[in-house]
Amino acid sequence: MSNWSSKERYILRIKRTKKDDVISSDLIYFANSKKTMKLDILAFGAHPDDIEISVGGTIISEVRQGKKVGLIDLTRGELGTRGTPDIRDLEAMNAAKLMGVHVRENLGLADGLFELNNENKFKVIDAIRRYQPDIVITNAPHDRHPDHGRGAALVVEAAFLAGLYKLQAPGVHSEPWRPKVVYQYMQFVLHTPDFVYDISEVVDDKIACIKAHISQFYNPESLEPQTLIASEHFLNNIKYRASEFGIQAGFSYGEPFMVKRLPGVKSLSALW
């Protein structure tokens, strides 16, 4: 994996077999090839561990309910204090296996420096059109790390633009696709959620997926510099926060979401 350039993208396709619950995977690198798969849910994260921290439980639960789910990391997290891009690529692959998702892709945007420009919009539009998700999930609208809010703005705008037939990248034609809904997850900064997803049955699996990013989180044997997210307190707080939001919604553990438009229901029994 050491021959990757920061401009390359990668895709993780996971082949699952029911026999002995064996999970095998192929990591396919591509710069120009286009992969297509109809997904139910496509979750975006500015960094390779954003999704696991914030909505790992939701992803695991939806996969186990039979949904086709994909993950897209906008950057390789190359500016992170701990680990290297290559190490983080492997950690992302391992976490994806644990979650059971169908695909994981990295767009290779510049960590800490990517902009809300046309080039990056087309990269996200391309992903949405290729995977045709009904639901898009993305970062918090604003947060401690500026990439989170900027990444959210990029994905939210691209999700709308992807539905415009006349909007095409130069020299490329792709069929328009607009997700039915866009949800945003909560990260470091507290927001008022619009709904909470029950992760009570999978909370420990969520923590295991987070720990797959071993370079980033609490590891008493690590010799790398100490950071906020690498502290034992931060790791424990993830479960504490899930408990706090869960109890507010009548669950043991939950993950909070914000919506971009007013949600609607066809039956009061659809609400917990």
C-alpha cells in the first residue's frame, strides 16, 4: 500500500459468505475506473474514523437488517498526529469488515485543506450518482475540527446538485440521482438532535469498530504523542454519550441525528 499517492482513491469491496461467518475482502485501487452499486445508505466522513465514532452503531444495525450500506471517507487523515495514511487505510479496511458494509471508498481530498470548490463537488456528485443511495449520512454542520463542517457542507450541496440532469463534469455524462434524505450525525460539539437511533444491541460492536483504528484511539502501549482522542477518557466518553442520548429516547444507547428537512411519518406507531 506504500505506493499510493494522495490523489488516488481506493475502494474496499467486501465479499461476505454465510459459511462459518467468514468475511473476505479485496482492496481495489483505482484512479479512473468507475464502480457502480445501488446502495440503500451512503455514509460520508471527513476522516477515516468519523463514521465509526458517530454512527458506527447505526451502520452495523442497518447492515444486519439487510440494507446495502457504503462508506466514503473524504480524506486519508494524513495530517493526524498519530499513525500514517497507509496505516489508516488498513485500519479503515478492518473497521469496514467489522461493520459488514458493502463498499468503502476514499476520495483522497486534502486533509485539513480541502475546499468547497467545483472539483470536489464533482467528486462527491460522482460517488452519489454511482451508488444511488436513498439515504445519505454526513458530518455535523459545525464542529471542533473545521473539516467536519466543511465536509458536511460539501456533501449536502453535492447531494442536491447530483439530481440536476444538466450538471455534468467536463467530458463526462452520468445519470442524475438525488437521495431522498440527508441526515447529519453529531460529533464533538453538542447539537440538538432531531431523532435518536437505537444502538442498544450493537453498542459493543460499535466500540470494537472504533478500536480497529488502533493508531488513533487509546492504546496504553503506543509510543506516539498523546492527543485528545487517544485518551482513555475520550474512548469511554463515546459510550457514555450514547447512553445519555439513548435514555432520552427510551433506549439504553443511541446515536443522535439532525435532519435537513422536516421528517414525515405515515403512522404514529412509526415513532418510538
